[in-house]
Amino acid sequence: MKAVAFSRFGGPEVLEVVELEKPEPGPGQVRMVVKAAGLNPVDYKVRKGELGWYEPEFPLIPGLDVAGVVEAVGSGVTDVKVGDEVFGQSDGGPYTANAAAEFVLSHIYHPKPANVSWEVAGSLWTVGETAVRAMRLADLKADETMVVVGGGGSVGTVLVQLALAKGVRVIATANAADLERLRSYGATAVEYGDGWVGRVRDSAPDGVDVAVDAAGAAVLPGCIELTGGTERVVNLADLEGEKYGVPFAMGTPEVRALDALPQLAELTAAGKLDLPIWKTYPLEEGAQAHADLEAHRNRGKIVLMP
């Protein structure tokens, strides 16, 4: 199979298209023919060696999000069959094989709704799981007020819509280009930048119950100010949040929302969850896709399509 891989840490130039053996599914796994693999910021952070808790096995194929067609199933798999369309998270394999490849293994998957595009399905897992996890960590309840700082990004976009579907009042900060889109979902959208805390406070006369940092731009002090403490501030983006008393909400096994896929599938199929796609790339342009993502050129998801 072809895959986009790297054998040393560095910039996008370390990525190259390589030929590897197809991985074989083990118990509980399916092997899928990849139709779409969404990129996330964690992918280039892994490539650059910035995540100290991540010990790679070279060559490493970056990427977690995937959608494709089941080609083979391992023992114990009874919920899908060869030929079914699925989406979810790719598993590690003999090459720490992940999503930027023609074939991947997965044990976290769900049937892809027929009316959901490959590009969207292949981009849902990481942002969707993160958004569901954030809501649970915040113990978010209907009729509460939540501010999402960085609501225009992909995680923020999904979180805003999931919270609105739950009956939460949502205030989202974003760049000017994203404000109308967030308002179209039903959120109160205010422009990010100097004075954002005051603009949020003006939009929430009864106060803010929960604040989520999906931006990672030194906004945690403002989140704490709005909620009156650290207890209901969720840090999804600031790796230095510990100094504010709000540690980075890393997706460790005990808190990950591994059951999020059915909800994401249902809402997306019903047209209640929108995930904008910016651009698709073939595997051969994987390095350019990483470069565009790292430079924040995109206004929506970047997707590899083998």
C-alpha cells in the first residue's frame, strides 16, 4: 500500500510517500480501504516531535481520522461486513500505521450514513470526540450558558452545535469571517481579540456557567474571570494551562468519549451537525496538506483522499 510517512521529526519536508505492506486485522479490528482521512493539528505536532508523551515507531504514518470501505474483518467482528462503509479512528499497526494511507486498521468505527460525504465522515472523529468529551468534563446541562473561545475552529464548530442541540445557550468567539456561520447555527457570536471578555459579558447578562478554551491563545485567564473560578473551565488547547490551574484536557483513556460515533453519525445525517471542509489533497500532496494546516491557511477541515 501507499502511505504518507516520516522517519525523523521535522517540518512538512520529512513526509514522503512510501510503499508498505497492508496491515492484517486482529481480533475486533476491520481493515478498510481509505476514502478520506482528515488532518488535525495534533498530526503536525507529532511530526515535529512536540508531544513528549508520544513515543513513535518509525516509519510513522500520521493521522487518526478515517472513513472508508471495509475490506477485511478480524475475529469477533460481527457488527459490520466486507463492503460496508464506516468511519472512525484508525489503529496503530506494524508501522504505527494510521490514517494517511491507502489501507488502515480500526477497532473504533461506526457505519457511515449514506448521505454524509466521505470528506466529512473522514474528519469527524477527533473533533467530535473532543467536543463530546469537553461537554462531559464541564458537566454541561441544558439551560446553562457556555462560552466557546475559538468557536470558528473545527473543534469549536462541533462543540457549539452539540451544545445547542442539548439546549445550552452558547456564546462563541471567533474571527470576523466566521461570525455569521456561527450565528446561523443559533449561537451568539462575538469577535475575538482585544476586549473579547467584555463583549462576552455584555452578551451574557446572567453570567457564564462554563468556558471552553478551544483556541490556545492565552485566553484561560479570561475564561476564569467569566466563570468566577477554574472549576468549570475546560482547556482543550493550551499546553501551558497548568500555570492557571486549568491543565490541558488530554484525551486519556479514562476520559475519552469512545461512544461518541453514533451521536455524531445521527446528527450529521440529520443535517444538525455541519463540519466545513476547506480542501482535499491526494496522498502525493500530503506534505503540502501538512504545510497548509500548520500555517493555519485553512478555513475548515483539510482532508487526504487516497
